[in-house]
Amino acid sequence: MHEEVLPGIHRIFDKFVNVYLVEGGDHLVAVDTGVDTTCGKILDAVEEIGKPLTAIVLTHGHLDHTGSLKCLKERTNAIVAAHVDEVELIKEKTGLEPDVKLKDGDVFEDFRVLHKPGHTMGSICLLDEKSKSLFVGDLVVERGGKLEEVPHQYSLDPEMNRIRIKELLEVDFENLLPAHGEPLLGNGKEKLRELVERLGL
């Protein structure tokens, strides 16, 4: 099952993780690929939406974000993009090397790439400037209408991750789309500011 959370932005939820399909004119771009069971759900959603999936952007290499990468690559031959510092982790987890190696500030498929290391070295957020939507990967998670940082044991450098959370306040966005939890539509920046204050950053 998928739901359109914003015009042209579809969310697929599987177990505990979100994948987003974003319409780029006549085609779709996937943000992350979920766990190993998500592939079929993504392909069903692609068919329902009626546009081909031609690109996949990975926010980072953890298996709950890359679990269906191999299956999707085989089924759609989509171009896979990830931050250059994440390539080795993605290869280790999936056996695949990304086709496009991104750097901070790059624009890929209308997403501006924001390199935010901390959770992993090559973690990125993706800003869709048109809809003012920010796809945050695992930089923050949503729980009960509030944002929280990812539990420290899952992050390579939790302190660095906190610095990145604060940096997001400089980004112009309204909607925050996390990999874990519910999307925050319209009030994403406000909820992020609350988290920064709670953490005393």
C-alpha cells in the first residue's frame, strides 16, 4: 500500500521504515529502498502510479534503507545514486556499487544534496526545493508528533549527528519526511526547532 502524502510524493511503509517515490515529470525517483521485503511493495506502487522508476537515491547504506536495492536494480535498471563517502558501505551491504557518486551541494533529479555525516559518514538529506520538502533519512526520527534523534547506539558519531540536526535549521523547508515515523507536513521546521531546543543545542 502506498499513500500520496503531498502532490507527487508517495510514501510506502514497510514494517518500520518509509520509502518515498517522488514524481519527476514522466518518471519516478525512489528515496531509499526499505528492507528486503519492500521490493514488491515498491514495484506495486510504481505500477499503480503508472510511471517508470528510473532513479534511486540512498540516504545512507544501512540495510533498512538498502534492503531492496538489488531486487529493484534488477527489475527496473534504475540509476542508483549515493554520497561518495557511503559507496563502500553500500557495496558491503548489497554487493552493488552506486552508479552516481554525489557530493554536498549537488543537484540530482531535482533534489539538492545536503551531506550530513554523523549517523554514517556518507549520510545525506535531500531537499526538494519545489515543494519545500526535506527527506532526512535517519538524521532524525518522528515519534508521536515530535522529532527525536536516532538512538545513539545506531549512529557512528552521535555528537556529530547533533551538530547536523542543528544545521538543518538553516535549510528552507516546510515538510519533513523521515525514514522512521510519520511525515511532518507544513510544520517540519517548527518541530525540528523544538528538538534542537530540547537537546540544548
